[in-house]
Amino acid sequence: MPCAIFLSGFTNNYKELLLGVDIGGMGTLIASLASVISYKFYTENYKAQKKIYLIRFSLYNFSALIIFGIIFG
């Protein structure tokens, strides 16, 4: 969201900006700081499930990214 707030001063295309930052934060774990933070909190409590979390996270995010790419692309 800091990127959206920063860039909002340079555009009147708010719909495209919001789609860009929302979809841009999908895909990989490091695409979004919130995703990295949630991964850290989760793995601190469930150390044995790090790999499972990463696989599920990636699968769900890439699937959603493909779906949104088809819908909005």
C-alpha cells in the first residue's frame, strides 16, 4: 500500500493503480511485505510446516494470479 499511496499523486487512473498494486503483490512470497510478515509469524508457531505453507501459499497465489490475469488482462 505505501506504493499505491506514493503513486496516487501522479495519476488519475485509480482503478488501474489499485489493480496493479493488488495483483502485483501476488505470486511469490517476496512480492508483498505483508506476505513475508505473515510467513514469519506462521513459521515461528509451526516450524515443522514451513515447506507446506510455502507450497500452499505459492499454489494459491499463482492460481489467483492466473485467474485475475485472465479476467483483467
